[in-house]
Amino acid sequence: MSTRYTKDHEYIRVEGDTAVVGISDYAQAQLGDVVYVELPSVGKALAKGAEAAVVESVKAASEIYAPVSGEVVAVNAELEATPGTVNEDPAGRGWFLKMTIKDAGELDALMSEEQYQEFVKSIS
Amino acid sequence: MAEPVHADETLKTPLHAEHVALGARMVPFAGYDMPVQYPTGIMTEHNWTREHAGLFDVSHMGQAFLIAEDKSHETVARALEMLIPSDVVSLKPNQQRYSQLLADDGGILDDLMVTRVGAPGHEGWLYLVVNASMKDADYAHIRSRLPKGVTLNPKDGLALIALQGPSAAAVLSEKAPGAADLPFMMSADVQVDGIWCHISRSGYTGEDGYEISTHAGDAAKLWRSFLANPEVKPIGLGARDSLRLEAGLCLYGHDIDTTTSPIEAGLIWSIQKRRREEGGFPGAARIQREIKDGPARVRVGIKPEGRAPAREGAIIATPDGREVGIVTSGGFGPTINGPVAMGYVSSDVSAVGTDLHLVVRGKPIAAKVAAMPFAPHRYKR
């Protein structure tokens, strides 16, 4: 199962026909304590790079962008009550949304796990 | 999630190396490279300060003395009263007051702390603490308005450390016996581990605590000495902001500025009776009129419903869509465990409990005017 990353620190993990989107461990650490996540409605069509969600830490609000184009098929409703899950388990229980993948070619333009770790090293 | 830019010309406080060694995330603030948080994070730091004692480096703030050549408190107090609306003449030695430097139209140029220096041989001295971002402008303004015989002496060689929280008195008393007996808004000169400190029972968190001025060269030793106590943890600017917001305290440049008067800002408590009646400060006519008739708009606390924080700049409207104001500070209050905000609204919708809408990312969220402070003050009265 491959996970790809954007330069804005979103991850997208393909699971069958759909993909799980969230933020990287580096991103959650940079944000600090997450206190609120605003999620899109199921069924919303997202273009690659469009605002998909908003994550708020104590200090600031940050936009989360769609890593690829597609349609939202599920959102992580648990984040409403326990937004801190994003900090505790960003790659697992702290996921944001699931979406369809309109054009699998868009995934190729994103970074692999290895490339992303290099990228994080280069900016830290 | 842009990384802060570290400009070479950024100033450093005497405690800069301490913050870096503690693993703080440093950000530019008011021209200084300052710790926004330490590795434990803002939420933990905020809660620690409410439950134990937090240590803050606020050395970026401006510390200055106003000195009357004739060594008369009356002379220096009258000179400052020309610039601020608070009663300075009646200050007792070592007493401190919160006030504002006012523009001629009654707008606020900065807010500041004023203390009558009580140390022997300093009759006719006032100690001022002003905001970091405003100190150059404040000093120029004050100097341009001083009468002959009164001089302003900024002290760049001083550090300022805040020790805040319910354990602060016990922590400081261990080193400076008697510190626990100091009343709120009073100050004293003490020795801590052989280091000279000017302490005042005050702060910016709503908690009991102290602001501690010391020589820059002694600051790191003092800082480490406090941190050696397990009740004390370092706290960054992030938690400083959430703590003061829950305490309902104004942040200059956000909740108060040249477009707001002290009356609109709800700071009438800082204008003592004699000054309200006599005037004699910049903007006195407007301020006396606003006291008498009530201002057209006022700063209020606002509690958004739900979990979404409303931040600075959010439009405030009535439920039927009439725009009535703007949020000037807003975020998540860890002690409240929910969003809190403050802002200015038309006086007709300023009563506690009034239903309002806050426009967040284009969508209205329900909110109510709330009494401030959100978290009760726990000052030592």
C-alpha cells in the first residue's frame, strides 16, 4: 500500500478504489495541539490543490488541500470530539477524509515516503 | 505551514540561548527572536501555568525610568499625567498602576505599567514597562512632551522575567522570604540567590504571580535557578497569548490601538476618580463625554458555540445579519476547553447573553456576548 505526500504535508494513502487523506507527522508537530478540524461534506468534488479541510491549533488555522482530484466519500467524524487524535496518530486514527481518485496519474506527481522524508530533512 | 523567517537583524533577549537549549521553537516577534513554545506545546504550557508556575521571558518589553531632576514625586507624576489618564500623583512608593499612553484624540498609543520607585535615593523616579513593538515610538512620544527637568531613561541592560501561577508565591518565597506577602500591584527590591531583582505582584495571565526585572547579565542564572524548581516550567508566547485572552486582558495592536479609546476598551477602571473629573490628559474631552454618555461601541467577551475558534478579523453580526463589529482576539481557551474571543460591538448589542453571529470562513457561527474574564482572575488582593 503506497502513501504519497504533498509539499504542503498532506498524505494520501490509496486503499482499493479510494484514498485516505490526512497530514504528516511532521505537519502535526509543526502545528502543535490541534483543537478543531473543519471537514468537507461527503459528496463534495475537490480539484487537486483545492481547500479540502481546515485544521486549527491553539495558535492558528491552516488549510488542508486536496492532494489529487476526486470526490469526498467519507470524513472522520471522530475528529469533532477528539481533534487531538491528529497529533496522537496522524497516519492512523487521525485521518481527515476519504476520497475517490479521478486521475491516478496525479498521484505520480506526489512524493514517495522516501522523497518526503528527504524533503522534510531539507526544510528542518 | 510556512516556517518563520530568521532574519539576521533580529534582536535577542539575554535569555535567547536558554530558549534554544530548551528546544523552543523560535519565531520573530516585535523585532526579537522569541520562543513561541517549548517541546511540550502550548496546551500543556497553558495548563501548567494555571495549575503550577510558568516562567516567561518578557525581556523584549521596554523598561525605562522617568526621572525628575528636583527629586520630587509630584514633579514626575504631574509630567506623566499629561500623557496618561491614570492617577500617578497618588501612587505610594512601590505601588504600580496599569495605564495607557493617549493620543490627542483619546486613541491609545500604547498600554503600560507605571510604578513609583520605592528604593532609597530614588525619590522622583517612575519605572515604566511598555510594549516591545512600541518602545521606540513611545520613548520618542514621551520625550517630545516632557517638561524641562524631567528626563526619560530607557534601560536596555535589564531583563524581565514573569513567574505566574498558583505556585509562584511559594517558589519565589523560597528564595526571597516575604515575596508571598507582597500585595497585588505592589513592588519590592529583593535578592534571589544573591541577584538583585525588582519584583512586582502582577502579570498578564490572570493568575497570581510576579514580574521580575533584573540585570541582563544575571538573567540566565536567575532563569535557571527558577527552572530548577520542579513546580516551574518555561512558557512561550503562544500560551502567554491564550492565558491573557482567557483572562480578558488586552493585547496592544489587536484589542486596543490608536482607533480605540480606553472607555470603548472597557478600561475605565484604570482612570481614577480625580482624573475622570479633572481631565488634563490627551483626549480628555472625548473620554469624559464617553464616560457620561456611553461609547458607541465597546469591547466585549464573546463565547462562540461549538468548537470552531473565531479569530482576529472575524466579522460580528446580529442573527438577522446586521454587521455590528469585529473580533480583535480569538482562539482556543485550554482552561475553558473551547473557543473564546473578544471584540468590539455596537453598544446596543453589548449586554452579556446577547446572541450574535461570527463569520468564520464565510459561514456564520452562533455566539453569545460573555462576561470577562473567561477564566477567573486569581490575583493576590
